[in-house]
Amino acid sequence: MSDPAERLQAFLARVPYVRFLGMRAELAGDEMTAILPFAPHLIGNVMMPALHGGVIGAFMEMAALSQLSLTAQSARVHKTIDVTIEYLRPGKAQTTYARADVRKIGRQIANVHVEAWQEARAKPIAALRGHFLLAGLS
């Protein structure tokens, strides 16, 4: 499967949590944007209402893995080694977007940064820095 759009859709279909979140992704040239449409089951704070922090973190992790499925092709899903998440402002009850930037791909490990935003990309709600074990390597 050499078509990037097919690889991306295959990754999204392979991960059950992606389906639970309702996440999808779009390609524009070589840029992938992950999209998390709002759904009531994603709320963590009903008083505000605000998205659950774990949902935001998982969405960014899935965005990183989606980007890696395009950059470091593998028949299997890459494994998360560690992630650090910075929560910058509350995630409102609305659609959330994320873009992942693969900073370095080594022989076994990839370093990825992700930013998530809602109304304006210049005002991110969270950021993720993560290391991922490339699948198929040992």
C-alpha cells in the first residue's frame, strides 16, 4: 500500500480507540491534520463543559501515531515509549484539531511533537512530545 491516504485510513481503521474517539484525519499534500469532532461522551468537566484531559492526550498520541504511519511505514502500529503532555488551556466542547511533526526518525525510535488547537492554531490547547518505538524493528 503506497498511497499515503490509504495508509492513513488503514491505520485509523486498525486502532479501536480511534473509533471510540470518533477521530478522523485529512491529508493536504504532505500535511496531515487530525480532527476530533465534539461528542458528549468526551466531556470530563460538565460544569464548563470541557473535554477530558485524557481524551485530549489520547487524541494527540493518536495524531502522532497517524503521522508515523505515513512517515515510517509499517504493517503494524508503532509503540509508544513515553509522552509528555502540556495542557495549555481548557478544551471546549467543540471540534479539536492536531498536527504532528516528526522531528527525528532513528533506527529504532522516532521523536514526535504534536500541537492541538480549537479556534485558532496560534492558540494551542495542548502539546505533546513523545518517543515511539518503530514497529518491525528490534
